[in-house]
Amino acid sequence: MEPTLTGARPCAWTATAELTRLSLEADTDCDVCIVGAGMAGLSTAYCLAKEGKRVVVIDKSHIGGGETGHTTCHLSNAIDDRYYEIRRMHGREGARTCADSHTAAIEHIENVVRQEGIDCAFERLDGYLFVPPGASRDVLDRELDAAIEAGVPDVELVARAPLDGFDTGPCLRFGQQAQMHPISYLAGLAAAIERLNGRIFCHTEMRKLSDDGLSLTTAGGHRIDASAIVVATNTPAINRVVIHTKQAAYRTYVIGIRVSAGKVHRALYWDTKQRSTDSADAPYHYVRLASDLHDPSKKGDTETLIVGGEDHKTGQAEHSEERWARLLEWARERFADLGPVEYRWSGQIMEPVDHVAFIGPNPTGPGNVYIATGDSGMGMTHGAIAGLLLTDLITGRHNPWADLYDPSRVTLSSAWDYARENLNVAVQYAGRVRPGDVTSVEQIPLGEGAVIRRGLSLVAVHRDESGGLHERSAICPHLGCVVAWNSSEKTWDCPCHGSRFDTKGMVLNGPAITPLPPCHRPATAARVPVG
């Protein structure tokens, strides 16, 4: 039987360790307060706690409850955006720093796993970069030259990837890449932080940062005083404009297909297509194997083939079902004897215009406030880099990576990319004068959402499974774009800067920090109260 998407469930990377903590219930103080309990936040907390710093971590959800919980967890120094592009934008030294930092990040993760005894199925393996059928191999030649010049260890051109039944043709082999179960790693990291006297509070949301950067207030009204504050929330809500003009939010799609153990050679695989603001351009694909998505120590007769790609700008041209279907079609053409599709999900990537993450002092505001954002599809290694780099900055040590990752940098060679991304954003504001997706709430299927125009107002309407309506303004409170309905995640997504809201308008992802505003609606418009 051919595998289908029917019955596939959302991915739930889980671990046996508890992933939540109590919420903050009183004012407190610390040396460093870290906002966000994902890869970047916990990596930073761990490194600082090892230095003897008193750290407090807060998260509005639970450990790994943000985008880290949606990663496919490729730990790689093979850069998604290519070394020849990094060299073009940041020069030879920038490319070498990029290679050094990502290589060091993998080594750091491996050392933490070993030192802390974390059971997360960490595994070193090769990675293979190949071109799509019929494409020129010129990209491989250029990337090999740039990678060698950057000092990437153990990279070479080989005749093909070690896959039966799928001849990739010539490809680059990157040695000593890695993979692991991301949430199991975070669970172990959290336990280590607490053994080092760090404190972690879940269901605790930052609401306001003081002007001097020495304290923040939570949504529960409690105050945290700190000498330094790190905002590691995928995209920083404390920075209203500057960073958000230098990076763009993309959705990426993933399916998990059951395969017989040993059927696919264990490695990381990538093709060479890249993300584009053109939603018609099918972006690159990435593949890995996992023994078991729920229990990393469990090994059996089958494995999960994790296939991702089909990226597009957040809030623009979602078509989730079509994208998952294209991933399945792509996998069928390359891998034989696939079993059922067990998982399907999507995640959010922040793509900087110059392809390098922003890790360091926040460009606006006091100098003791730091950010980590712009994962560029490599959030796990960028998260580890953030831990190492920010610890040096906060403790006053020199770090050779600081200039490359400086959030205040201006990269003149990325001017065209900057203009293109921001033109795309500008076009989205035209949505404020467009008609609605539908003309009446009756046209919205149960469990779905749509934007409706009522006079001068645009209303985001979700119709729940019982037919009740939840209505909010469709105008994103960050900078005023019109949100779009995401049918796969059941969220409202902003097409300008990537803010995301649940069906009742509550913030899931920044840069927005307040919910979608309430809207005036006729008393007869819904059978349930507005959420």
C-alpha cells in the first residue's frame, strides 16, 4: 500500500523527564534573567551557571515548548545558505568564523551530553549535500572551494550518497555532523542547570522590560531584578523594528514516515535548493533518521524517516496540505518500501538577510540586554553558539565570534536582499484594503478560520468544532499587518514579521507582545463568547 497523509499526527518530541516547572509566584532577583526555555535560552543558562552566575529562566509555555520543539535537529557545520554566500557577504574571515563556531557548537553539545550523562540519542554521522535532478553541479564545486577555504574539517566531493535505489549523483560529504533527540537534550540541560542552582519557571511570560534593562515584569505582575537580561524567544519581542527589518519569518514543513530499520543509511541529507520570497519556488529538502520520536533509547524493527522542506514566508501562501503532499511525493521518488506517514508538522525559521544569526547586545536600549535570534534553519547549533558567545560577553571575556554575530552589524553586500525582503513586507500592507477571505461566517468550515471585512474593519474569525465563533481584530498589534489563517497549525500568522496568535488571539510567537485586539461584533454573530 502506498503511504498517505491520512491519520498522520502532529510531531510530539517527548522525553521521560518532566518538561514543565512551577510558575513564578513572587518577586525575585538574579545575576542573569533569560527569557525563553528553548535551545538558545537553556544553553545560555547552562554556560552561565557553570561560571557560577545565579540564573533565572522564564518561559510562557514549558521547556522546549517553542520552536525548539518543532526542529528536526540536524547538528551541522554545513551551512544552509552556503559558505560561498557567507564569504560573499562577510568575507573570508567571516566564513572561517562561521565554520569555527558551528563546529565548536557540535563539539560543545557532545561534551555536555557526555559530562551531564544526558540520554538523548546523540550520534555523530556524515552529511551529504546533493543537487536536484537535472541541476548543474556548479553549486557543489563552489561550495567545496568555499568550505575548504573556511576551514571546514573533513569535507570532500564523492561520487554519490550511500543510498540504495536513489542515485544522488556527485555530492559533498561533510564528516562529523550529528543528530539527537532535541527535547531529551533540553530536559537533561534543565536538570543540569538546576543542579547548578539555576531556577526555571514555566508559564511565566515577560510583559515589560524596564528602561534601564535591570528588571522585567511578568504577566503575573512579578518583578525580576537582574544585572543582565537575555531574550532568547525565536524572535525578540523587546525590539519593535530594527531586527525585524533584517530578518524574515518562514514556515517549514516536515513529515515522519515509518521505514524498516537499516533500510536507509544513517546520515543527514540535503539538496541545494534554497528559501525564496517567491512562494512558487519549492525550497530545499532535508532528511534524517530517528530511532523513535517519543523514546530516544528505544530501538526496534522500524525507524522514522524525517523529511522536511517546502518553506515559504509565514502568513503567505500556506497551502499546508499541498506542501506535505509534495514532501511525500518527493520521498516516494527517492526511498523504496516506505511505511505509513506517522507525523506531520511545521515550524518557524527566522532568516537573516545576510544569512548569519543575531547574537549579542540588543541594537536598541541598554547594553546589558542581549538577544539571540535569526536561526537561519540551524537553530540547534546557533542556540549552542548563543550559549558560548553570550556567556563570554556577559562575563567580560573576549570572543572571536562577537563581530560576526553582532546584532548591530550592517552588511553592505546584503543590501539587495534587505530591500527585497522589506519590499515583500511593504506589499503585505495592501491587505488592509482588500476584501475578506469570505463574505459571511457561514462560509467558514467548522474548526477553521477566515478574515471577514465589516465596513472599514477586518475581523479574524475562528469557527470552532461546535460552530461557535471567536472573533478578534485581524490587525497585528506589532506593526499593523493583516493576519492570515494557518489551517495546519490552527493559528493566525502575520505575513510581515512572523507574529503568530492562537484561535482566541493570544500571542504564540513574537515580535507581537499583546493579543489581537478585541473587535466590535453584533450580539447575534456567535453562539459562544469571544475568547
